[in-house]
Amino acid sequence: MIRTPLRPLAAVISARDKGEDPDRIMAENLRIRHEDMRDRERIRAESRLLVLALFFLAGFVAVGVRMAMLAASNPQEPRADGYATTISMQRADIIDRNGAILATNLITNSLYAQPPLMIDKETAALHLARIFPDLNAEKLLREFNSNRKFIWLRRKISPEQVQQVHDIGEPGLLFGPREMRLYPNGNLAAHVLGGAGFGREGVHSAEVIGVAGVEHQFDSFLRDPANEGEPLQLSLDLTVQTAMRRVLGGGMKLLAAKGAAAVLMDVKSGEVLALVSLPDFDPNARPRPLTKGDAADSPLFNRAAQGLYELGSTFKIFTAALALDGGFATPDTMVSTRGPLKWGKYTIRDFHDYGRELSLTDVIVKSSNIGSANLALEIGGGRQQAFLDDLGLFSPLPLELAEARHSRPLLPKRWSEISTMTISYGHGLAASPVHLAAAYASLVNGGTSVQPTLLKTGSRPPTGARIVSTETSAALRSMLRQVVQRGTASMAEVPGYQVGGKTGTADKPKPGGGYYKDRVIATFAAIFPAQAPKYVLVVTLDEPVETSGVKPRRTAGWTAVPVAAEIIRRVAPILGMRPAIDPPAAINYTLSDY
Amino acid sequence: MRSVFFALAALAVIGLAWWAYNENYATQAALQRVEKLQRQLGQAREDLGVLRAEWAYLNRPERLRELSDLNFERLQLMPLAPEHFGEVEQVSFPRLEFDELRAPVDVSAETAPPAAEGIQ
């Protein structure tokens, strides 16, 4: 670019000739040049601003368009890092301690009808009634002809039924996928598992929710997608549960009992290996709860964890434990058993008259109510309450079952001296068989508290709080063993397994007050092997009667004890326990025989 | 010089656009493949669930007991009892059949030691 000179020679000379100031020419030229420069600068700045404005406009438009697209489009899952989300993963399995499946899911179909789409309503109704016998063709047709746009017909149908409905060829009958909970073992462990039902329902899927038992208790765990389908492992052992249910069922039938319950618990960890309550139900088709009458008569009622019973003389061992541990007595201390013991309007009697006095061991072995009551009086109600509280007999069961957590043991409203005396032999305080099993486990495992649990504990659990000393625990084990060797539970002897235990026979309370004369709850709390117990077994029979003798016998020694012995005989080998005797030499198994 | 630079820049833009286009389609194809695989996985998992349920159902203790009762003559299975525990001494050693020892023992099919010939 050629610059205009500030002082053009021609102009300067002519100005000089005219006598003007040549500097003014320069000033004028400088002004013009500056104006030019300013104009150029402004145009440049304006264009820059314009470009910048365009950029901003483009940016805002882009953001706006994206926002509008996001707002208008359907939400979509991120595809690349998603888990394979299928309906089958909705609820985790439940397995037993060895990994056998207790509950799993199965994909089935639901059936619904959309009457506006239907062509031949009459034929469809007839065919449906033929496929599903409980549907009524006339009623169906009435519903199809009503104004309804949508009718649920079945929640779960089998693949065969799907095919049959397909074969009707009716476009208004439609299927939706459904996940259903399957309990392959049927009635086995029904009370532990509970059952599941449908929650919120849509056409394409339905929520499966646990309605009772562990299904309800661990509902959020089982449905948590964060677990990635990790199964819930219970402490139950399927094989042991099977054997126990079979033996208990047989015993219940033989003894004409109304109901029965049994619990097998590990004495150290509190793991429940088997829990049976009879009568039971099929969790695949959970019956409806009773709307009238006693809820305890329903098969849904869990007699082992939910049922509260006065467990009778099984409580005497608690009195003995307290007496030994508090230094009130030794196993050989003589206790007065002179009867009948009168206290106000109450009279305490023994089953037989045991004479003037018995040693503490014999009070347990012969099961003397009077001896036990006398001991409890000496110990005092305050200590007794604190001890029973430590054993967990005052609080609801900490077992992982929704229904168990609601049943709080029934205690006397006012703990008078007569309460102290009757509770010392198990009357006036109602607790569940699992309560009893946990308390026995705490006493015989060396004296440390045990929390019953239905979950498999991976490592050895930490030792609980001390309840009684190790020596007391050993003395109690010896007493329990003697009850079987020479006491009320002589039928519990299972060769090789040194069973110890305590019987309890309690009259059933009448609903209106008072007690039945001929209806009892027979309980046997067993430990085996007695020297170093591994398991506690509690068997409770509701209204059993043994009729092989001249007079019907109802005491636990004739009812609950033989059933418990048979359970131990069947279950102990399954648990891998070797009998501590020489096997009979007569049966000489050799491999070469085969 | 300058025009060469412009031409190169334009070529580079075209090249990058081509690459981005290809990557875009490759990504979409991969995503579709992933989706298909995940559908297959889901299906396989569902099938596995059904098989596991069926296995558990067929192996339920009640059915096994009924089967063992039905086949008692052949199987002679009894519930496990304390008497069934035995001592190791009760199990006799299988009688040694020396004739069998004479037969060639094929320790490993491919590298049978030549010494084995000598034993015969």
C-alpha cells in the first residue's frame, strides 16, 4: 500500500509561496490519515463482534436443539455397559447350606382378554372354560360382553395351556410374560420360606414380592439388582430337613397330635439346620389365612418360631443353672421336695411323690416341681428374671422370619412369688420352641449366649456374652445326660450319640382361663452328644396321646421323647456324626462280597 | 506454497471425515452386536434358570425317596443309620489278581516306557 506523504513537496512549496504555514498541511494530512485508521479499526471490530455473536448464536441453538431432542425423545438405557437385563433376574434364588435350591424363578405367561378385539366371544368363552375347569363359560361371556376393555383371566399358566389357548385362534386373548416363584421341594421348609405373590402388575411384567418367611424378611435383598443375582444362602440342610419332617410327621400321626414342631440348632453358631412345623402347606400355592377362628389352627402358623407355648419342665434346667452358677447349690445339694407345696390358694404337686428331699441332680432327673419351686424361692424372682432375660426368653425371637419377630413371649403381668415358683418349672411363661432351643444352646455350649439364625454364617461367629460358667455348663450337661440314662427321658437313648435332654409336659391353657385336664403340650429339649454337644433338638407335640397302654399316656417321656430319639437316629448320621460305639461285628461288610 | 497447504488441509479434512464416518458405523455395528449378545446371554440365563429349576424339582428329596422305594429290589437303599458307619479294618483288601499284573499296564499311552516290555 502506498502511503500518502504527510508533507507532499508540491503542496508545501505552493503554500510557502502563498505565505501559509506548511505545518497546517501536515496536520491536515495527519488528521485524514487518523480518520481512515479509525474507520478501518471500527469495521474490523464490528465484524469480529458479528462473528462472535454468530458463534454464540450457534452454540445456544445447538444446546437448545439438544435439550429439545432430549425432552422429546423416549428414555433409553445406556447400551454398551448395561447388564443383560432380562425379566428372569428379577428375584434372587434361595439355597440351602449345601447349595441346593429352595426357591427359584420360572418364566410363565399370564392370560388376559381384550373384548374389543375379540371376534367370536361365545366360542372363546366355551373353549376357555374347557381348558380351565374353574372358569365358568356363562360368566366369562357376560364379562366379555360388558363394557370392559381389559380382563385378567389367569395370573400364571403353563406352556401347555398357552398352546391350548393359542389353538382357540382368538385375537382378543393375549399373553404377557410372568415370572413366578417356584419352590421345587414343595411343603418342605414351607414355614421358613413363606411364599411370594404378585405386587404391582402390568401387562408386560409383574413385581414378585415375598409375603412371609425369609421371602418377606429379605425381600429387599432378594430384589436388589446390585447383588447381581447372588443367591440367599440359608443355614438349613435340605436332607436333614427332609428326614426330620418325615419322622416328625410319622410321630404326629402315631400319637394323634394336632400339631408338631421341631428345631435343630447348632449349639455354637445358633444356625438352624432344620425347622419343621406341622401341619404345613405348599408355598407354591399358599393358602389364604384364616379369617375366623384361631390363627394357630391354620397350616400357615409356624409352631416352631411363632407359636408360644408353656414349655413345662424343660424350664427346670434354667432354675438348676441359676442355682449352680449363683452358688446356691451344687449338683449334690439336697432340696426339699415335701409336698404338696401350698402357696396362698395355689397348690404345687409332683407327678409322683418323691419323698422328703432329693439332690439337685435328682430334682432334674425325676423332674420335681416342688424341688424346683423351692429352689426358685431361695434364688429370688429378680435374679430369675434377669437370667431368663439374658437367655432371650423375654424378647421376640431374633430369627430372620417376619412372623417370628412379632411374637413376644407371654410373661405374667406382675412377677409375684407364685410366678417365680411356677415359671421355675415352666408354667406361666410362654415362649416358642426356637426360644427354648437357643436358651439350651447357650447353656450347654460352654455357657455363652447364642443368637438363633437362619443364615449360614461363613466363618465361626464371635463368642457371645457369658451366661453361665464353663463348670456350670459341664454340670448341666451331665444332669441332662442323666435324665436320659435314668430319668424321665429314658426312651431318648440312641446308641452311640449320648443324648441328653429334659422333658416337659404342660397342660394347655383354656381360651377362657384355667387349664385343660387332658390336653397337653409335650416337649423334649435334647442335646447330643452330651459330653461336647454339637446340636440342640427341640421337639414339641400339640395334644399327643399314646394309647398302647391301659390308660392313655400324655407325658413327654411317652410322646415327644421317642419321636426326638428317632429324629436323632436318622439325622445324626446325615450330619456326618460317627456313633461313639463299636459297630456290630456280626455285620461284616467287605468289598469282596460284591 | 500456500495453495499446497490448503490442498493438504482439505485432504486431511476429507480423510478425517471418512475415518469418523467409518468409526461411527463400526461403533453402531458393535453396539448392535453387544445388544444381540446380551439378548442371547439373557436367553441363555433364562434357559439355565429353567434347567436349574427342573433339576431341583426332579431331585427333590420326596421324589428321590419314592424312586428308591420303587427300585428297592435293585438298589436296596435304606435311610442312613448309625449302624452304617464302619471301621477301615472291616473293609478287606481286594484280592490281588496276579494274572492281571501280567497284562501290559498302559501307564501313558503315548510315552509308554520301553522298560514295560521287560516286565512282561
